[in-house]
Amino acid sequence: MFSTPFVLSFALLLSLPLLFLLAPRILPPRPVPISLPDELDDLALFRRAAIASSHTSAAATVSRLGTTNPPPKIAFFFLTNSDLTFAPLWERFFKGNEHLYNIYIHADPSAKVNSPGGVFEGRFISAKKTQRASPTLISAARRLLATALLDDPSNTFFALISQHCIPLHSFRYVYHSLFASSPADSHDSDSYWSRFGRVKYRSFIEILDKEPGLWERYTARGKGVMMPEVPFDDFRVGSQFFILTRKHALLVIKDRKLWRKFRLPCVKTESCYPEEHYFPTLLSMEDPKGCTHYTLTRVNWTDSVNGHPHTYHGAEVSPELMYRYRHFPGLKQNPLGRESSESAGLRIQERGSNYTSRVKQR
């Protein structure tokens, strides 16, 4: 008969392969670290964007095509780790407005995202691996901002959206709503003096300070870790998707102080969502009057799963749903909707003419 020590040793040897096989399924995924080479690449990009933007007062009068006094543009950022299944909807949205927008796509290189072609062709930027609830999403957003700042001095608003977003209004409606949102007029309450001087537009970003579980989120890296740069009274939370002005885009890529705190690893991963904390906290601390404190993306949190809002499927899409999303009581009108499935997008494309005939198209 085998001795007890032999049996135990043999059982341990058998269990090791099973441990390696099952561990990835049982344990939470390890956070993706931001390597020193990646950090240095980003810092070099941010410096180039900041230097180039300091000369835009003279360069902004000439576009890449040599046209003088080009109209201001919206830079649309698609932050994705999967194919852009709603590309046909966005193609329809962008059609005929090529001189008023730019598109930039940050696709996780490990996901092997395919280009949908059309207006998205050639719009992929140099990207790095991303992971939800990690600082890599902050880095990706800052990378998009810097790239757009460098690419075209006419980029005035910078809209960060996901691959699950769909447009709820026409491009012209969105464009005119943004650029009429807060003109620099002495009689307009949205025009104000800040540390940046007279500000013409405000950023659309959700900034919340009384959310449940805020203390747990603040201490996710350990008690006292965020001090002294980020006191708890200054800590904010909000949607990771936003529309920033050019001044605030520059503010984000120039920041080093808060980034050193928010890039630290969390010890309480269940409360750690750096991408939902960094941007609201930074802008609230630096220029709160320059922000609306609400976002322009509409979501349904009534039956969220694992921190994700409700995902709409084809059978749920109707003219009434589209109307409710466009005109939600008590809020500004929302130009973008989040968390739609591929079947929902296909239904909108197939029934688009019926929906626009029953729901007033802006």
C-alpha cells in the first residue's frame, strides 16, 4: 500500500494542473499594468499636443486643406474592444457633414477589431491594451484627446463614446445644439471668467458628489492613499463618457498630479472604477463652472448587471422608446444613447423610416 505522505504528494501534483486550468475562471482578472514604455510614449504624445496647441491661435485659421477660417468641428472618439456593429447607423449620421467632424478610434490591439470601412477607414489611432475598471481606460481617453488636438486645430468639442452608443438625433441637431449651448456673450449666463480667461463653451460631463458608496470608491486604493492631492471632499464620480471643450482637453493631457494618484492599483477591486473618477474629479477641482455637471449620453440603469446599464435588444425598440430617450423628463435632450445590442441597431436601421415618421426628426 502507498504511504500517506506519498498519496498526499501525488494528490498535490494532480491538483496543480487543475489549479492553473480553473484559476482564470474563478479568480478576478488581474489588472493590466501600465508599463514604463507605454507611459513614456503617452507623455511624449501629450507634450507634442500641448506644444502644438500653444500655437493654434495662428494656425487655427488654416485647415489641413488650406481653407481659411474653417468651421469648428466635433471630434468623435470611439473607445472599443470589439467591432463597431453600429457603423451603418453612424454612417447615416455623419453623411453630408464631412467638413464638420473628425473620427478617431482607439481599439484594444489584443481584440483584433476589424475596420468597418466607410467614414471609419483610416481613423484608427495607435492604441494600447485596455481593461474595464482600470487606469488603462483613462490612458486611452487621454491618448485620443492628444491625437485629436494634434491632428486638427479646428477640433473644438471632443466626444468620447463607446461601440455600444447610437445617435438619437441628426448630426445637424447635435452640432447646432453643442455650438449654441453657451456662446460667449456678456448677457449669457453660460459665459464666464475662469482661470483660463473668457470661456466660450462648457464641457458636458457628469460630476456627482453624493453618490452611494463614494467613500468605498475613494478608499479603493487604501485609506489615505489619495492624499494630499485629492481630499475626499474633492473626490467625484460620473459617467466615463463625455464631451469636452478644447481647453479642458488640454487640461486633461497636461495633468500629472492627479494622474499619479489615479494610476495606482486598487486593493478593493469591487469599488475601483478609475475611468469614472478621474475626469469628473480633475475637472471639478480645476474648473467646475466650465462644466455642465451632466452628460449627453442616455442610459437605463433600472436592471443593470455587473455595473453595466440595461442593454436593449431588437424586440424592445419602438418609436415610443426612441422618443423617451430623446426627450427624458427633467433632463436636457440626449443626442446619444448607450448600451444597445446588434439586434437593436439592425431594427433601427430596418425601421428607420417608420420611426422618423412617427417621432419628429430634429
